[in-house]
Amino acid sequence: MKHIGFVESNRSGSGFDALRAARTLGLHVTFFTCGLDRYHATPGGTEVLRTCIDEVVYCPTHELAPLLAAVVVAGIPVAAATGRAKAPAAKSIPLEPKRIGYRAVLADRRYVALGVLNTLVLTHMAALNIGLPLWVNQHTSAPPGLLGMLFVVNTALVVVLQVRATKGVARASQTPPVYYRAAIGFVAAALAYWAAGQVGAVAIVVALLVIAVLGHTLSEVYGIVGEWTVSTSLAPEHLRGRYLSAFSISFSAQQAIGPVLVTFLMATAPNAAWFVLAALLAAGCVASAWLARDTKEPNESDQDRAPIDDTSKEASAIS
């Protein structure tokens, strides 16, 4: 397995996005930091630390010598860390005389639409972090200790399945089946969640909630694969940073809107809440699949559209 190290991270979103991308690509992630408190205090930070990092190394990251020593201990070659590794050949970067920067992003209507729809695809986040605790504690007869176990099951499955779910998905045009699986998984989860609130037998409630979390986790894993594949493969190389920054607004929007929506639904219409959330997520997935069909990557010719294997995908991502 390939190994990648991160030295601290900004908390505006792009740093966490990079950690998620590394996890999606199946890399072993080592995080070098002088402390995790500020990341736990950032919205979404705890989830990123829990699901996207394999190893945390504590060291004075503002001092070069101790940092390099920690890098060596972690198994990352010092030559690569200090920049003495062989640099890749320079690539010519095409210019866009008419539209540059964010104007080019906004002019790419398909990409903007996929970013907006991704806000719906990410409905699984608030549904898990907000909806699941409210539903289990207030609307089911589940035992008190079950909720923690459900989160453990979700975390373990995400770690196990995330890399496998990326196999065979290297281009945006290959994401429609992934989006459909995410939609089906969440619809099945919503039905199981709702059913768990309609029965009183504890054993049946536990079984239904476990089934629901399994479907919810599959939706989460496949949704992430679709999200990252379309956001990275459809972004031109010379404007990739701005494209990804624009796409990541969907994550921030879901963090702002999702908890409010889920809490409102659970408080005012609990029996309909899961069906509304499932409809929103399924609509986002189906629409994203429709937009992603037959897409071409920037500057990609028809002859270049043959499938590539996972090894090539990882190598290109790292380079």
C-alpha cells in the first residue's frame, strides 16, 4: 500500500477534502501534528480524523529537524520529504485567455450542477450524525447502549469498504452505477429505520437498526466515491484547485443546512422524516448519474477513454 503523510491541515475545508481524497484512493495516511484539539473543535473534524487517518504522529511540526525525524520514523523517505527526490518532468499548462479562475468554473455548467446536487447526495451525513441518535433515542425501544455500537459498525464498514468501492471507477462516466447504489442503499436504510420505530420487540428493533446502518453505510461509501470521482476527473489540471474549492462548497452547505433540516423533520414529522431524506438523497444521486453519463475528462480524446486499472489511478493521483 502506498503511503502519504500530511503535516497539519487547514480547517477551511480543503485540507479535510485532501484527507478524504487520500482515503478514497486507498492510501495509508499518516498525520503529523502538534495537537488534535483544534481539529476536534472544527465542524466535521472529528469525523475526518476518525475515518480518514490511519496513524497520528505527534511532533513539533513548526521545527524542521524534529519533523523530519518523525517522518523517517513513520517510514516516509526523507529525500521525498525534503524535496531531493527526482522531480517529475514539467508539463505545459494550457492557458484560457477568455475565462480564467472562478469564471471558468461557473461557466462549466455541468460541473456546477454536479456540485449543487452533491449537497443532496451528502444528506447521509446529517442523517447519520443527527437523525440516527434522535430516532433511536426518541422513537424506538432500542436499548441505551445500542447507539454507540451502531456508530462502531458504521466506522468499521467505512474503513473496510471504502477502498473496494473505488475499484472500476476511475472516470466520471463510470460513476452512474455508484450513484444508483448509494440511492438504493439509503432508501433501504430509510425503510428499515422507519420500521424500527413501528415495532416494540427489542430484538426486532435491534435487527432492523443494524440492517438500516448497513444500508446507510453503503450509501455513504458509494456516495463518497461518486463525489470524488466526478469532482477530480472533471476538473482541468491548470484550474483544479479552484474547481475543487467550488465543489467543496456543497460539503459546507450540507453542514449548514443538513442538521437544521433533519432536526426539523424529526421534531415535526418523525414518521415521514426518513422518507423525505431518502427522496432528497435519491434525487441527488439519480440526477448526478444522469449528468455524469458519457462525460469526457478535460482535453480527453475518444481514444483515451479506455478503462484504466486501479494501479494507474493511484499512481496518477500521487504524481
